[in-house]
Amino acid sequence: MNDWAVIIVIYLAIFISSPLIAILHELGHAFAYLILTKPDKIDIYIGSYVFEKNAIQFKTGKIHFYIKRSFPFIKGIGLCRSSKPESNYLKYVVILLAGSFFTFLAAGVFALIAFNTQANLLLQIACYIFLGLSALSLLANLVPREISKSYTDNLDSDGKQLLLALNIKKARPAYIEALQDIRKKEYDSAILKLKNVLTIAPHNQDVLRLLIVTSLNGKRYDETANALVELESTSKLSPDIMFYKGCLQSSKLQHDEAIATYSEVIKKDKNNVLALNNIGYELIEKGAHQVAKRALDRAIKLNPKFDYPYSNLGYSKIVQGEIAEGKTLIDKCLSLNINNADAYKALAVYYLKLKDVNQAKINIDKATELDADTDLVVYDKELKLLQDQIGSQD
């Protein structure tokens, strides 16, 4: 047999197996959801974790597919999301296990057919490679780990979700209700339910982490502090939890403490875009504009589509009198997120420097509308002084 033919088959088998395993894995979850939970809709993302823009979209029955365009190779990652969450922990355990085992069983069937039908040796090699990679995928997915982190949501492996489901067991219905409240931004209700979960699963780090984020979003800072203390009493804070501690300090205007906390986060994770952005904001508040610029420039380089570094850097430029450059940065920020309250705060300062009372007031009002906690006291006073000055001239 031609050695090159074997090499090409091995390469193609590896090349094709990755996205195929992802598809089968997510279909395993989907079939289990359809049988056990009976949702109205299931979204399957292939090549990304939640990416719909410019994705190849199609549906079959209740299953909607979103395949990220990444020719010639589709990443071997994916996500299955049901419109109806499963609150019964035993059923959810089956759903979690279904992804990996369905993939492995499907690969096993292909290998058995190829072997028993005495298929071409090259096809047998391809099937065995697929079976081996499916076995590795099964093991990898059942290892408890975080796949990705973000300020709003974490994505965990099936193994980590499995551990959580087993740890909270009978409290899972309350946990699911809390997640639904969070999506509806009903934070007070979600906090109560998460605290109920903790009475059944004390010190659970996943639940405490969610409670910390939810309390921050709901501006229940005492609850946030209590959850942080409880978490810190059982384990050393991870960089992402330290970031939330910094957010709490920022919210309470503890600028020096927040800078120290964000610095610790960056020491452990130099590419933490959120910490780089927040430390930039805090340094601007302290007047350290050049140091802040270095942090914000790095955040922009790491994630050019993240809007907040542009608003913070634009604000810094405007405050320093570089209003044209600052305005350009704010325009960029608003092109990424039209509802960024900090951008309108910066625009208010921009128009105050131009002595444009009407535009300054419009942007102050807009910033307040989007986030009532935006610190505008100084600029409100400046606006009133400018209005009085213009009124006296009339």
C-alpha cells in the first residue's frame, strides 16, 4: 500500500474528526433534551460557543444549527442550548453524559461496520482514528474544568457541570429559577434563590461565584461582600473572583484598594482584558493618565471589539484637553455599543469644554438614563455654572 496514501488518510481523518466529534457531541445532548425535557427549540453551535452573526444557519425539526464560517477548518468546539432548562438533576446528568457517550458509541459503530464488512484498509484506519479521538474527547469532556471565563457568564465542561448538578441535587430547581431571574435582570429574586441553594450546598464555589456576580449586577454590595468573605474562608481567591472583588471596591469608590486588587489579577493573568480596563479607569480617577493609557492600550490590542477601554481612554484624553483625539475614541466606543453610559459621560465633558450647554445636558441626561450610578456630580455643577454664565451674558 502506498505510504503517501496512508499518511493522507490519517491527516484527513484527524482533520475531519474534530468538527464531526463536535457535531455528534452536541447532537447527543440535543437528543437527550428532546427525549427528557421536550423543549420547543434547541440551538446547536458548531465552531463557536455562541456565534450567530454570519454563521451558516439551518434547522431540522426543533433543532437549529449555527455553524461558524471558518473555512477550510471548522473548530472542534460547540454548544447545545435548550429553550427549556432541565431542573431534575438525574435527567440533567443523563443529558450531560449523552454528548460524550453518543459520540463514542457512534464512532464505535462506524469502526465495527468497517471491521466486520472487511472494508478497505484505509477506511478502517480512518474509523479507528475517529474512535480513538472520540475516546479522548469523552475523557476530556468529563474532566471538570472551565472552558472560558467572562464577567457575565462562565462556560464549564460537562464534567464540571456534572459535579455541580450532583452537589446541589435537590436544590437544582431553585438554581434554575435563579438563572432565569438573572436573565430577566430580577437580581433580588435571584439572590434569595441562590442563598437557598447554599443552605443545601454550603460553600459551593460555583454557586458563590454566581451569587457574587448577581449581587454586583443588582448593586447589593453587602451581599457581594458577604459572599466574597465566605468564598475566601474556604479557598484562595482565583483571578476571576479577585476581579469581582475589585469591582466591588470600585463600586464603593475605594480607588486605592481597587487598583491593588486589579494589579494582583493582572500579575496572575496579564491578558485579563476586564482587569486592564478597570485598572485604567481607576488610574484615570487618580489622575495617572499615562499609566492608565498603557493598560487601556493593551486591553484594546487584546480585544479590539470591547467598548469600555475606548470610552475610558477617550474620557482621559478629553479631560486632559486632547478633545479631538478623545472624541474619535468615543465615536469608536459608541460604534461598538450605543448604550455605553461612560461614553455619554465623556461626551458631556467634551461639550462642556466646547461650552455647548445643550449638547452637554443631553449627554449628561443620556448617561444618567443608561446608568443612574454614573458619577456626574462634578459635571452637573460645571454645567449649571456654564448655564448661569451664559444666562448672565444674555
